[in-house]
Amino acid sequence: MTSRPLLRLLRDAVAVLTVGCFMFPIFWWGLNSIKPVDAVFEHRGVVWFDFTPTFANYKATVLGQGPEYLAAREAMTASIIVAIGSTLLALAAGLPAAWGLSRLVSRRGRALYLWVLFQRVLPPVVIVVPLVFVYHRIGLRDTLLGVILAHGAVNLPFAVLLLKSFLDDVPREVGEAAMIDGATPWQSFRRIHLPMIRGGIAATAVLCFLFSWTEFVMALFLTSSIRLLPVQISLSVTQSWGFTSAISIAGLLPAFVFILLVQKHLVRGLTMGLEKG
């Protein structure tokens, strides 16, 4: 009996230490983002809190009051448009595909499932070079629409596989009962299955959004005049750690806000598979 409190204390200590290890880099970026230049590059030792906070780094990058190559406001706007557009595209195409795969039990359905799984295994860097030539030929290179289509295509296999796992948890009897009552397959899918996997849809949307928000290779090769946030951050690294920290912290906020908006459904979606156990 006396060992249980000690085990709980040890478990809590390990949990706090683990969270602290993951959160410390974010804390350090945030601290550097409000440091003046002389505090960031202090050679006599690490400056923790002995400095006068400044928002010059945010003004130069996020607000665009500094050099043009450091301005990140347009990059953040473009990244938000691409991330939201590619997420909606992946969900719009992935939901019907996942529903069909979930209800197909034949060999053809298994072959389609393996084909989708193979598409997910391919990394984006494999397709980006031929995609550049195709986009250049059809006029989609250096356009937001082209990046949205590319990110949506990369996200689609992941969305299909994840949504299929959530739809598999819905009993088949539910859809069969609805069709006996006169519902069409589309009505059964839209009015019964979709509301039952709202948490799974939210979880899939968050993960697709985060991939598009942080994707660097396609953003670099498919654009030239349009700069997305990952590319903009890479350009600021050679200037100052203060500028890089400010852009990085500002880049965390949209993803953080998006996760907060769907937090309720996200937690439910990520724990759907555990409810049966």
C-alpha cells in the first residue's frame, strides 16, 4: 500500500519532465523572440531574464515593418489559405472514398485499400520533381491553387486510411436499419455515418492541416514569387535568431487556434478506438 503513492509520484514526475522536455524549445523560441540583439548574441553567457523585452522582431517580421525579405505577413496569409484549402479538399474526397472502402469486403476492396496504403508510403519528395514539370506545362506552378492541389493529393491517402478506421467502428447494422426504413445510401452516409464520426473528422482535419502548415519541400519547389511560411522561416535563419524566433512563434498561433476550435471533437476522435477496450 505504501508503494502506490510513490509510484504515482514517480509517474507524475516523469510525465512533467517529459512535457517539459517538449515544451522547453517553444519556451526558448518565445524568450528569444522578445530579446534585443545584444541579449541574443551575448558571448559572456546565456541571458535568461536579464534584458529589456522588445517587440522589434515581431514588428520587422509579422507586421512587415522591417526589410522586405523578412516580412512574414503575406507568407502567413498564403499558408493559411493553402492549409485550409488542402484540408477541405482532402476531407471532401477522402470521406466518400473511406466510406466505400469501409463497406467493401470483396477482394477488389482489399486491393483498393492496399493501393491507397501504397500511396501513403510514398514521400512527397518523390513526386515533387515531376510535379514541377507538369505544373509548369499546365500553368499551375507558383500559384496557390497548385500548392493546394498538391498538398491535398498528398494528404488524401492519409485521410482515407484514418477516416476508414473511424467508419469501421460504426456498426453495419446502423446503416442497414436506415436503408430498411427507406434511406438511400447517400442519406445514410450523410445523416447517420457523418454525425457519428465527427470526432474522427476533426482529428483527420487537424493532422492534415498541420502537415500542410509545416510542409517545406513542395512549398519550396512549387513556388517562387509566392512564399509560404516554412520557406519564409528558412530565409530568416541567416539573418538573426530573434527574427527566426518571432516568425516561428507567430507560425504556431494559427495551428494552435485551429486545434483549440476542434479540441472537443479532436479528443473524442483520437480516443474512439479505445472505447471498445
